[in-house]
Amino acid sequence: MNADRSEAARHERAEALLRRAGALDSTPSPATWDRIRAEVRTDSSETSPPPSRSSGTASPPPSQARRERRAHRARPARWPLLAAAAVGALVAWLGTAVLGDVTDDPGVVVADADLADLPDAGQTVEGTAEVLNVDGGRRLRVELAERPDAGDGYLEVWLLRPDTSGMVTIGVISGTQAEFSLPDGVELSEYPVVDISRERLDGDPTHGGESLVRGELRQASAGNDAPVSLNSANVVHNLRHTTLREDQA
């Protein structure tokens, strides 16, 4: 019982540190902690010392005892290895949760968009966005020619309504490309605009109102260049010359 409480306390401390750093916005799943515990147990079994001799066993000669003591001192400490295994498993989960989980399955592109910088972004950035059907789910793939300047903050990917009256956060992009799983309930006909914003490390999960790059998704079927939404093809042009309303900032 005490061991379980101690392990739970370590989990809570790890989550608190990650949240304080602004890198964690969700709790690792039970499966993630199971993988961490499995790795720790594996390392523990590999580094455990051999069973001690019973009191009835004859003591080794002094020279052999000295060699065994030197060998024991030369062994690496056990807990640093266990800690490294736990941290490695947690970082693997964190990379998926925060930076986007990339898959080797190319999928089928069902919608795409050309991304371009907004007039007041202060930098020139171009790229593409694609929505793919992969293994029965949908993924958003974002590729940029170069990474926009995030300043002292970070870059976040969103799906917006054309009039910016509603939005859905998709994830954080740390480089020039990333893939994200799209929530099942998000309709692209309602949220067809891909938006990349610069966000501050202030703990506020809402859009900060500083959009840098946008583009509208269009159906990717052959011979069809119609927008995914029911709005006119000029909606992207209009969006590129507007920022979020003050009540959405």
C-alpha cells in the first residue's frame, strides 16, 4: 500500500513539473503509466543484485571477497537506470501528446489547403495542410517551408469557422511539419480554415489572437476544387485580411 502511494506521488510530481513548464495539457493515460512501470520492472530485474548467501554457506576466501567488493562498487547505481527508463517512457508519450503523432501510413488525402502568412504577421511563410483518412480515422498533416517565429512562446494549430466565431485547437507544432489526429466530432464543413497562431506561455488555453498563417481546406477529389465548406471561394482572401475579433482574442 505504501509503495502504491509513493508511486502515485511520483506520477503527480512528474505531471506537475511538466504542467509548470507549459508542455503538458492532458494527463497521461493509464496505459502510458503501465508502459512506464513495465520498463522500470524490466530494468529492475536486469540490475538486481544476486541473492545473498545463506548463513550456512562458507565465507569466500579474503582475496575473493575483496574482488567481489570491488566488482560491486564498479556496478552502476540502480536507481539512475530506473529513473532513466521511466523518464524515457514519459518523454515518448509527451512527444506524441504535444508535438503530434506521426505515422508511417500515408493514408488517403481527402482535403488540402495552401497556407500563407497573414498581411500583419510580419514574416513570409508558406506551406500546405492535408486531411487524410488513415485506418478509419482522420489526420491533419501540416508542412511549412520554414518555421514561423514563435518569439518567446510557441505555435499552435487550429481549425476555425470562416467568420472566426468558433475554433478547435488541434495541437502544437514545434518544427516545420507535424501530424495530428482530428477529433471525431469536428466537421470540416463547419471548421474549414487551418490557422497557426503564436501563443504565449501564460497558461491560457484560448486563442491569443495572433494568427500568423492561414488557409482553407478544399476537397481533394479529382477535378473538384470546391471548398469543403459551403462558403464562397473568396473566404480565404477575406480571412487573410482579418484577425480574430476582440472577444475571441
